[in-house]
Amino acid sequence: MSRLDKAYEMLEEKEDFGTVRNTLEDAFRQIRTCERAVYCENPIVNSVLVLKKRLAEGKNITAGRARARIRSCTAWG
């Protein structure tokens, strides 16, 4: 669950607004410190690429390993 989802859930459960504010401030602080990578001009496609890169890094998949996996899955290698 993301921090924003957690804040929304806290509001629905009528949690203390100070706690909700802290959760949102943490989320915005994380957004402000994120890498601003630009892979293409289309902002939607770029967002998807940034997200996919972050997910791959979280699974310790590097570009070299990703290419090797793709080659192993294709008939023309």
C-alpha cells in the first residue's frame, strides 16, 4: 500500500489529522527527491518507463540482465 493510499484510508477511518498530515508530508518529500529521468518526450510513456525501471531495480534486474532474459525467451536470440 502506498503512503497516499494509507493517508486516504486514515481519513476514511477518521484518524488524527496530524498523523495524516505527517503521512502526506512523507509522501510528498519522497516525490520531491525522486529521480527526474526523461526517457522520451511523451510524459505518459516516460512515467511508465520510470516506474518499470524502479520496479526492476527493486528486483535487482539490471539492463544487461533484462536483455539476457529477453534473448533467452525469443527464438531468434
